[in-house]
Amino acid sequence: MNREVFFEFHQVGNFVKVSAIDADSGLEVSIMGPANAAPVTLRANALRKLEAQLRKQGLES
């Protein structure tokens, strides 16, 4: 994926909400994961979900 993506991490108790936002379209998706999970894993999962939504909406480049 050659798109600019912003990531936001917000801890809520024992969980972390990770939002991935596509800079071009403004499309935002979120996932929840355990607070003790590796940030790189949470980021990869959020990116995978964003890519799926971009494909679903025909916004993939």
C-alpha cells in the first residue's frame, strides 16, 4: 500500500483502540486489542482492516 495512513492508539483499561485513517479519502477504521500486544501487531491488523475497507469501497489505488 503506497498511501499515507495515520494511526492513533488509545488505551482503555486492558485494551487498546487503534484507529487507522487514510489521508487521501479520510476513511477511518478501528480495531481493539489487548494492551499488552505488540504495537506493531496492532498497527498491522488496523492497516489490514483499512485496506479491506478501501477495496470494498473501490478506493484502492
